[in-house]
Amino acid sequence: MFAEVLLATTLASAPGPVDFQTLTSDLAQPTSVVAGPKRSLLVTEKEGRIVKVQPNGSTSTWFRVRGLSTDGERGLLSMARINNKRFYAAYTNTRGALQVSRFTKGGGERKIIRIKHPDYANHNGGQVALHDGLLYISTGDGGGSGDPFDAARDLKDLRGKILRIDPTCGKRPYCIPASNPKAGDRRILAYGLRNPWRFSIDGPTGQMWIGDVGQDKFEEVDRMPIDGRRFDFGWSCWEGRSRYDTQRCAGRNVTKPVLTYGRSQGGSITGGYVYRGARITSLQGWYVFGDFISGDVWAYKDGRRVRLGQADRVTSFGVDSAGELLLTAIDGTLARLR
């Protein structure tokens, strides 16, 4: 009897299927979405345009980033809004490098940091996020297959990393927060990543969630506190929880992923957010993410993963001003989970 009650309680507490309410389908290869002014949304497109989407679904060009490359996985990759006129953006420049800059609408561009990426058009990372005034940046391992530059574990190389900087340092482009790691390149919070295309920071817990795109067999979700410690997530010694290159394992203290899944379930993870909205009460506190290849959208919490629905070719997740979850898809769709 007790076991039956416990099972019923567990099942009832898990989130069920959700709907994806299309807000607009008039976008061109959207790559990220953030909350805009007055309940609007701002969506970055691969070719460099930032689109303002009004609550009624109407769209207009809000800004255009120029001087970028768009072949392969390159382009305008993400943005982080400061206020109604200023924002940070990550894009690949004409030489393929990952450039993070601060833009002013109606004004110019101030370049903050650039990470060289000359050889391959994939594995750029490219997420930027603001949290407590600090700027977080994800970078890919340099592309190709199997980390050909052995960059992800190299603490002298900014590729395959999560970086944290303070971009409000007067005349200097940025400075190093006092809370960052004390040893080595202090900009590096995490390393051993392949292509952390999307990450997010859950404010109530101070945890960063990272969706790291896999190589041949596994996709993974990594998690870490943003308390100033540095974490190694293992690539390219490990792919998920499986050994990949044993020649790159010596001397490493690897933090294993909280979740992995294989090729039967997907082939390119799109990291998401821990849900903190009000509309879907059963989803509260669950981490929501998807897979670009399979189209599955899942929720994860405390070792349990449940499928929420299907959203083909999902490129990114975001949250609106009310904390409700959004997603973009490569076909031009912007949708809200409900």
C-alpha cells in the first residue's frame, strides 16, 4: 500500500507533456532569444540581424551586427541585454574568431574579448550571459573532430572553456573578478568542454547548467557552482562517461556529467534553463533542454528525466520577463512553453 502511494505521488509530481505556443515563424535561422523592453523579445539571427518580437507576434529589425562570417556554424550566436539600448553579443568575425562586444543601439561597438578560431567553422560555443554584473562566455574547442588542437584541457588556450570577466572596467575592455580562480589564467571557470553551445545560470541555486555537444556517442549535461572554483569536465579524455582519448587523461580531476544520452535519443544537445516561471507549476525546479537532431525536449531533476514534447531543430532556449520558457528553431520559429 505504501509503495503504491509513493509511486502515485512521484508520478503526480513529475511534469507532463507541454504545449509549444508559436509566437512567430517569420525569423531566419534564429540562434538565441532574450527578454526585451515592454514585454517584447529580442531574437538573434545567424546572418547578423536582431529582431524585436512584440507580444502580438509582429516583428521588426531592432539592430544589425556587421562584419561577421556565417559559413558552417558561424554567425551571430547570442546576446545578453544590458538595458533598452546596450547589449553584449557573441559572433564570429570575418577571420572566424569568436568576438564578444558591447553594442549601443544608435551607437557603436566596443570590442571586449576575441578568441582565435581560424581553422574550422564548427565548435564555436558562443553563449554570453550576464549574472550579477559579470559576463560569462562559452567557447568551443576549435572545431574539427576529436579536439585536434588538444585545446579543451589546455589552460593556456581559451577554447573549450567557460570564461568569466568583468566588462565594466573604465578604459580597459575588461578585468578579472576578484572571485575568479586564483591560479593560472584566471578568466577560466571551466575547461574540458567540446562545444558548450548553450549554458544558463540558475539564480536561486547559483548553479550553472551546460549542454555540451558530444563527439561520436554521447551528449552531456554538466553542472557546476559559480563560486570561483574551477572545474574540468573531461573532454577529450572523456566523452560523457565513456573514455575517448586515454592519452589526454593524466593528472586530471574530472567532474562527471549529471546526465548523458546516446545516439538513439539524439545527436546535438541544446542546453536550456531551470524553470522558475509560474504557468507550469509541475515544471518548477526542473532543468529543461532539447536535442537539435531528435527534436525531443526533456526535463531533468534529481536523476530523473522526462520527455515534455517535440520541437524540431531547436537552436536555443530563453526566458521572458516573467520567467517563462521560450525556444527557437532553425526553421524560423519562436515558441513559448505552456
